[in-house]
Amino acid sequence: MGNFANCHNIEDLRRLARRRLPSPVADYLDGGADDEVSVRGNRASYEALSLVPDCLVGVENVDPSTTVLGQPVSMPLLLAPAALHRIFHPQGELAVARAAAAFHTMQFLSGMASTSLEEVARAGTAPRCFQVYPSRDRELMRGLLARVRDAGYPALCISVDVPVGGNRERDRRAGVAMPPKFSLAGWLSVSAHPRWVWGFLTQGPIGMPNIFPDPRRKVRNADVRFDAGVRWTDIEWLVREWNGPLAIKGLLSAKDALQAAQIGATAIVLSNHGGRQLDGAVAPLEVLDEVAQAVGDRLEILIDGGIRRGTDVVKALALGARACLVGRPYLYGLAAGGQPGVEHALDIFRSEITRALTLVGCPTPRHLARRHVRAAGVRSG
């Protein structure tokens, strides 16, 4: 799987990725909105929870597999949608698709991917879901959904937490934009990473072919606009138009989860966009128990944000999640070494999840329950 002998966990992969990326790109990957309170809060929410194991229950055969959006996956760890993978490694989304296929886990392909949804679909046999940002332009959405169906994606994910882009000050300071407007320090860092520069210069122009199919079009920041006027009626229309497994991503309350269930969604993804949108937004894990009690019998509940260990996944599942999504962790692997790096990240998670289930005394994710976690404000029972 590549030369990752010194990468024993996701933080090790992060350090290797930062060494291999120019500082503006590394900060784009790590950064969040405003003061990055939510970035830190996401991680802190997992550190504040403790596990309560069952002993002497017979866990010689542990199986971490589950089913998400109608598709079997080898573990409850999925690859979240993230834009523009090719800025991290020339193989981009194709490397991620092949790694997901090797581990038989789900890739959520971003609508803002730097590789077309058709090319990614041809790259591997991983369970798949395509992510879109909703628009009130129904003809535009119909056309995109037709492409997604024709390419063979079984499931759709609608991200609803970006009526406008977040205030990512790290990116503004570093000049991360389309096209780049790096500072002098940023350009010096770029020049100190010749391997990244070579990959960037030889891979062809980076665009967003799922939004702008014409490869000759140079994408600029002003081209990427979100629709702040979208309402629940628009999402309900998308649910009917897609007429298949569908997740709504970006919810953070039981109220909105109940609304998602009412309009016929299959799943929700509790998410604050990795702390990259509304800074100070509640950590998804902090609302998971409340949401699970409200809609856990009606929807699959997925969650992302701050997950760095297999024990984090086990904690989320114990509070009612079906599976967890990670973004930055697999992108660290991608930046550190392409497909082998992503596979190494997935191997770390699979080993940690299996070990954590064994130590907690649960032979499958379905055996986890609220009594297996304890924290201030979270009853064990």
C-alpha cells in the first residue's frame, strides 16, 4: 500500500500530507470558517465521550459490515463529498474511487469534483452516492439527475447547509481562489514542492465538470454560486424527482430531521460541513442522541465532523448513527500518496473499528447501544 511505515494513525497521515503539499493547499484542507471554533468543537465532542465496554461476551468473530442507502458496505466508515481532489494529487477522485472499491465502502462524489461523475463511475465498483447542491432551477436539476442516473449512481445526497459560502479566512489570507492569488510566502511554498508542481502542471486544467461540462471553460470563484432561496418544498420536489435512496446532508436539529422524514428522505447526514460554514455551529455528535430518539426508527442517520479514530465511529454508532463519513482523513491519504494513501487511511479505520468493537464487546455494529457511552449530559442506559 505504499511507503507508510511511519503512519500509524490519521494524524501521522496528516503530517505527511502537510509535508507534501504547499502551505496554501494544506491550509485549505485543514481550515474552517472564522475562528475555527466548530472545527475544534467537532473533535472535542468525541474526546468528551467515554466508552463503557461489556466483558466476557464472546467476541471472537467481529463483523463491522453494515448497509447504507440500500448498499452493503464493509464497515460503517464512508468517504464524504469534498471538492477538487486533483489539487491534492493528480489522480484525484479516481484514486479515491479505486480505494473505496478495494475496501468496498461508499464514496460520496461531490458535485464540485474535479473529475466527471461518469469517469468516476467507470473507475471502480465501490458503493456510490452522488452529492448535489440544490437549486430552484428545476430544468437544471433534472438534467443533472439524468446524468447521475445514466452513470449508474444508486443514491443521491443533497447538501443543504451552503446557502452561501463560509468565511474561510485561511484561504483568503493564502490567496486560495480560482485562479490562485497566492501571497509571496504561498508562492515560495509552492516552489519548494516541485513534485506537487509537476503533478499540477501535467494533469491538465482543473475544473468542475459536473457543474461546467465544457473543459475549455476556466472556472473562477464568481462562477460557483449557491442558491440561498432554496426551501423545503424544493427538496421535497427533488426527493420525488429522484425517486430512490436519498440523503439530506447538513442538518443539525431534531426539528429538521423530522421534516426530512416527512418528505420521504431515506437518510440524513448530521453535519456542520466540517466547521467550514457557520462557525460556532453545534457539533453533530452533540445532537445525535436527540435526533436518534426523534427519527431513528424512520431514517438512517449518518454523521460527519471530527472523526479521526475507530473509537469515534463506535461512539457515534452507540448513540444511534448507522455510519460515519470522513473527509479530511482520506484526503490526507490522497495527498500523502494517491490511491495507496487513501487505502492506508481506510485500512487504519477498518483495523481500529474492528478492534474497538471487540474491546467494547460488540460483535457487530448492531450490538452497540446508548449504554456503551457515557458523558456529562448523556445518560447511559
